[in-house]
Amino acid sequence: MSPDLYFALTLLVRMAVTAAFLIAATVTAERAGPLIGGLVATLPISAGPIYIFLAIDHGAHFVGESALGSMVTNAFNIAFAVTYCLLAQRRSLIVSLAGAFVAWALLSYLFGYVRLGVWATIVLNIVALAAGHALVAGLRHVQFPRMRTYWYDYGLRAVMVALLLGVVVTLSYHIGASASGNLAVFPIVLSSLILILHPRVGGPATAAVLANAVIGLGGFAVATLVLHLTADALGSVLSLILTLAVSVAINLLIFFARRKGKSA
């Protein structure tokens, strides 16, 4: 088998596995309400499989450097979610989603000229999280109606995340670790949730999911920091397992804290 054919076949398998994982996770998010939905959406649903394959192809050091790039972009994802939440209260799907992508793209462009170190990246995420939480805290409690999911919703999500995986894995050989990390956390899960939920349940209810996701993205930032700091020391396998454990643990803490606050 030629190297090109082998690469194409393995890439297709990777894309299929990642798409199946995304579908399972987002179906859970849609059926569990805004709080659980927002927190599930901020788990490493699409980024996790991408990082596994980056580790296989490039090794632990590449993964560690990519994680710092992902942490930078995570701050932009917070801005993406906040912008959508604010616009979706009164605007259409197209306007709200387009506005969110404009905010994301503008920040990506502006910070693309700046090389951020670890401490600057941490500060960037803290500022984004604090501002984002303050802006959307009041939008988290909208009643979420029951909805039916159609087969083509699954196809949409599968195609979106599979294409993202294919692009990142293929370009990773040419664009380097940091840019690969940026692309690995492109807001594909948040976008798919918006595209599916907004036409069915409306902007405010969809925004409730994204508003709950904002605090979850803070947990994701911590997880990417852990990956950056441990990849070289622990190796790809252990550092990725630890990163997943941190992400799940933080979201569980957020969930129980929110539930306790609601019942108090």
C-alpha cells in the first residue's frame, strides 16, 4: 500500500471515529437541559480525538506546544459564546451566529500577531472568563423545551467535526504546533449546537446552553494548561488522560455547585 493511500485511509477512519464521538456527546447535551448541555459541550469532545491523533503523528512535545495554542483560542471561544448569547436574545440565527464568528475571527486576527507565553495566556483566559460570566450570568436560566432531533442533525455534526479533524491532522505537518492547537479548538461543537437548537427552541433558550458553556470553557482552559505543562514530563498518553480527568472533574464540580446553589 502506498504511503499516500495509507494516510488517506487512516485519516478517514479517524474522521469517522471522531464524528461518532461528537454525535454521542451532543445528543446527551441536547436532552439534558441547558446546564448539563453547556458543560458537556465544553468537554474535549472534538479536541480530544484530534489531540490523540496529533500525539500519534507528532509526539508529546508537539502536543504540549499545541495545547498552549488551544488555550489562547479558548479565550476567543468564550467571546464567541458571549457574543452569540447577547445577540440571540433578539436577533435571528444568521445574525447571531455570524456575529459570534466575527468576534472570534477578529480576536484570532489581532492576537495572531502576538506570541503569548504561558502567563499571558492565563491572564487572557481569566479576563475573558470574568467578563463573559458577568455578561451572560443572567441568561442561564431560560426554560428549555423538549425537542426532537432528526437524522440529518447527526449528519451535519458528523460532517463538521470530521472535516475539522481532517484539516487539522493534514495541516499539522505544515503549520506547526501552535497553529494546530488553535485549529483543534475551533468552536465546531458550539456552532453545531447553535445551528440545531436555535431554529427549534429559539435564541434565548439556545443562549442558555451557551451561557452555561462559558464557565465550562474556564475549566477547559485549565485542562489545556495541564496538558501543556505535563506533556513532556508524562508523555502523550498519561498527559492526555490527566487532561481529560481534569476537564471532567471541573465540570462535575461546576454542576454540583450550580445544583446546590439552585436548591439553597
